[in-house]
Amino acid sequence: MKRRRGLLILVLILCFLLPVLPTEAASQKMLSYLKRQQRRSKIPAGVPGGVVVANKTGETNNYTHDAAIVYSKNATYILVVMGSTPGSGWSSAGNITSLSRLAYNYLNP
């Protein structure tokens, strides 16, 4: 029963969102902004130079995260990493880079 309810909620959400989805032009503009992201110390740092990465980072005193579309040689993939780092939102940036490197190497042997 819970699964059916969850699917129903998802369908209802999609019905309300579909009319307001961005146009192709708006989507391309948003991607161009993400590709020009200046903070490159997390997911982009885990892939070789020259690989295009469109990402959005975030930090607070207790959390750090990065979400990215990686356009690699063998696969285009999405990687999202969120971390809890009490006292320093930047302390897990190295872990995010390590996870990014693992994902890249797995998909690009």
C-alpha cells in the first residue's frame, strides 16, 4: 500500500511540474553556467584535466556537497556527494575528490 501511495504522489508531482519544465534553450543556458563553476576542488578535482564537468557545490559550517555531470571519454554520468562535517564544511572536500576519482576510474578503465 505504501508503495502505491508513493507512486501516486510521484505521478501527481510530475503532473504539476511538467508544464513548468525549462525549455531546451533554458536548459542549455543552465548547463553553461554549471560548466563555468569556479569551485573545482571537489568532484572536478577527481577527474583528469580536460574532462568537462558541470557542477554545483555547497558548504556550510557542518555540511559540504557537490553535484556534477561528468562528460568523460567512456560515459557521461551524474555524481552527487553530500557530507556531514561538524565544525568545518570543507574538511570532507578531499573525500569527495577521492569518490569522484573512484567513479571516474571505474567508468573509464
